[in-house]
Amino acid sequence: MRTNNNQKQESEGILVYEEGVEFPYHMIKSRRKTVALQILKNSEIVVRLPVGLSWQTGHDFVIKNKNWIYNQVMRVKEARAMQEEFHWVDGAEVLLHGEKKRLLVYIKKTGRGVEVWETGEDIRVVGRPPDGGNESQEPDIEQWVKASVEQWYKKQAKDYLVKKTTLWAQRMGTSFARISIRDQATRWGSCSTKGNLNFNWKLVLLPEELADYVVVHELGHRFHMDHSSDFWGVVENYLPDYKQRRKQLKDYGEKINLIYGV
């Protein structure tokens, strides 16, 4: 392994592994208190340093975390490769409650609207894509399928999460005011001081035990509106393996956002 570190590019470096794989990286200084490593969706490696630290400190930090960097970059590259292969077309594999379902698409020549339902082994999309008001215009089938399935997912998520939250609230001896289903890029859920709960509709894609974790997490805020040790004590009381579930949730989140693009 080596790093490329000269006066002109002292904020840049290259990690070289035994397999001959090279990962360039660059560093950014800002008003922060700690050193942080970030692997972007395009596999770019960014090291963030406090203003007062030297560039060499950043290079040393990269070398110290070389194995973690390799694993993270390869995981992002693999996910991006899978994303490029995935299309919202007949025969594609999609997720529902953590299980793979075959997507079956039936295009009708007449009629309007679309129907989506699950049969147990597959998710079926039946209907006629809109032509944009111009019969000579070729419809975007893939975008139509994606939008149709996403709308169906959101409806499933509403019923699913209301039932699940009601059940867990009873178990935990608490209550909530209102549940809203949101389309959020990075958050799975939130809880307001008034007891209003917001959930990401993509929870319907996850295994049920991970959806349970998100629900228990947000209901835990009905006891403590922070992430103190007391809060995590509430979560652990109902989900002793919550740390494992939290890690799995992060892995699933990256997969869903990178591959399925929803």
C-alpha cells in the first residue's frame, strides 16, 4: 500500500492494495471536531478533517482504516453494478417485507388506469400506460410501472404501519396521535412532541423485524425525546437485539436506495 503525498497535492492520496486495486482519496478541512471518512455513492473517498489538524494526520487515518475503506468501496461498487442491471420491467425482482417477488407486467391495449396486486409469489401490474395525450407518442413503460408499483407500496405501507404501531403501542403502554406516511430519502421515521409519527413508506420493503425496530424506536420517543441511555434502555427492553437490527436496517437502506432507486 502507498499514498501519493507531495506538496502540490498534499490533500490527496492513493491507497494501493495487494490485489493491485487503487483507490484515490482527497481530504477536506472544515470547522469540525473529529476526523471522518465518507464513501460517496460514486465510490469517491472523502476524508474530513478539523482545521487544526495536519494533512499527514489525515493520511495516517486513511491507512489505519484501509480494510474498512476497501470493504465499503467494494460494497458501493457492487450495489451500483446491480442498480445498472435493474429495470422496472416484466420479470424483474422486487422486495416486499424483505422477500423477493417477481414483477409481472401486462399491458392492455384499451381502457384506462392500472391495477396492482400481490399473488403471494409475484406482484402484478395490469393496465394501459398513459400516452401523454398524443396517441402517436410512445409511452415510457418502465417509468409507468415504477410509478404504479410505488403508489401501491405506499398504500400497503399505510395499512401495515398503522396496525403494527397500534400493536406495539399497546405492548409498550403508550399512545400516539397521528401516523403519516412520507417519502423520505434518509429517515425511516420520526416522532414529534405531540405524538405525531412519520414513517417512510419504504418500510414495507424491509423484513418485518426491521420495521418493528423502527416502530419501537419512534414509540420510544414517547418516553424520551432524545437518544439518551434511558431512551435506548426503553428500546432494548422490548427489542434486546436492537443493535443488530439497527445495523441490518442501514444495510437494507443502502440497497434499496442504490439498487431500486425508489
